[in-house]
Amino acid sequence: MNHTDRQESILVMGAGELGFEVLRSLADHARKGQPARIHVQLRPSTIKTADPVKQHQLDQMKAWGIEVVAGDIATANVDELARLLTPYDTVISCIGFSAGRGTQIKITEAVLKTGVNRYVPWQFGVDYDTIGRGSAQDVFDEQLDVRDLLRAQNRTEWLIVATGMFTSFLFEPSFGVVDLEHDTVHALGSWENRVTVTTPEDIGLLTAAILFHEPRFKNETVFVAGDTISYGELADELERQLCRPFKRDLWSTRHLADALSADPDNNLLKYRAVFAAGVGVAWPRETTFNHHYGIDTVDVAAWIRQHLMA
């Protein structure tokens, strides 16, 4: 198919924090002349919501020309999902880990059953191939299962966008790296360990740019980064931007492993242990798609200015 001779039908599954930004950027490309029709899959309860915030988002999406499709990923089986996905050329899953174990596999099996032309799975995160199986965060193994399914077939093109963690999660109090209440930064594993972060807004922007890029990306992982920073540099940046000292406290790999051993079902401890290992969670910004094409992104310094300074 010549991808420029007709409108491509694109379905985004989910409109949460990331999905909404992906939809925003896809719709922007469509308004600027990209031959694409954008659809979003939402639960029936979301479509009929009385929540004013969600209603406002629905109104925004409709104003952008996005068509809403009803479907409940949680209750649908593979065959039912396949029927839902069949009309579309490209499917982008923005349904993340919170949907529960097995969801990523179910969606992927449904996509492959339909023979959708192109699939962008929920892999907006770390470099799962480099981390490998059996990491402290066991949900990552399902991400590798998804990759195995995609690589074992040649009917559906796939595209993975590796983004690192959401920038906001680096500052999430429960994650514990940045403790603003006590002006403390905890390093995971080492002060030299690095982490790649990207905002949902930038992920949406870059995902749309990658999707419509010519020549077309096929069956590969494309790396992006808002920033790549060490925990030591993070502490320095907080002190510089907020004009006050921060205590520095190292959480060693042994300390984090012991904490996880004592509380093995604690999801946040699993994430801390993975990032403390320092493998597959960071890549040089200079090697990314956005750097190569000169696309500006929000780095850590800018995020601090936007969110932490009065």
C-alpha cells in the first residue's frame, strides 16, 4: 500500500495521561494535512461519564476531530478485541501496567489475530531487551513476551518507542528519589547511575513524529529522551534551581535488595531495585530520535522550573 494515497485509520487504545497526549499530537498532524483519521477506544463508562474533567477531555478530543469507539479491554477476550481492532490500519496501545497482568499479551494476541498493518504496543518505558528476563520488576517479563510474539511473525509491522520513565515519576514522593519535604535526594545504586526520563507531552509529540516519519520505521525500537541524568546531577540541579542545599543519601543495591526481600510484593521497591541495577534504564540523549532531528524536549532543569518553582 502506498501510505500517502489514502487516509490511514489509526486507533489509540486508552486516553489516560499518555494516551491523551498521543491523541493530541496525532490530531495535530492530521489537521496539518497528514492523511489520517484518528480514533480512540474508551470504556463505555468513560464515554458516559459525569466527571467534569473527563467530560472536558472528551469534548477536547471531539473538537480535535477524534472519533470515539466503545470497548472494554478488561472484560473483552482476544476474539472480541480482535473484532474491535479489525477496521484499523494502525493500533497504538496506551493501556499500561495498571490494567493488570496479562493485558499486554491479550492486546498483542488480538492485534496479531486481526492482521492489523502496524502496531505500537505499550512499551513506552525502559530497554527491556537489555534488562532481560528475571529482573526485580517481574512485570517486565511480560513486555519481553510481547516482543517475542511480535518478532515471531511477519504479518503485522511493529514499532516500539522507548522513552525511559515519565519525568514526573522521578519526582514522585512515593518513589522516594526526590524527597522535597526533607530536601533529600536518594541515589538508586550509585550517584553515577543514570536514568532516562521523558514527559508524557513529549512522548506524544515524538510518537506521532516517529509514526509519520518517512522512510517508515518498521519492526524496530526507536529511542527518545527528554533527558538522561545521573542522580548526582539531579541533586546538583535541584540545588541550583531551588537555591537551597539537598542532603544526599545513597540507597545501595544491597539495601534495596534487602528491602525488597522483606516486602517482595511491593511494586515501588521492585522499580527501585531495577533502576539501582543501572542496566537498560538510560541511553545517551545524543543517540535519540529527537536529538537527531532537532526536536526540542523538556529536560529535568526545565521540568523543575515548570513544576517546583513558585
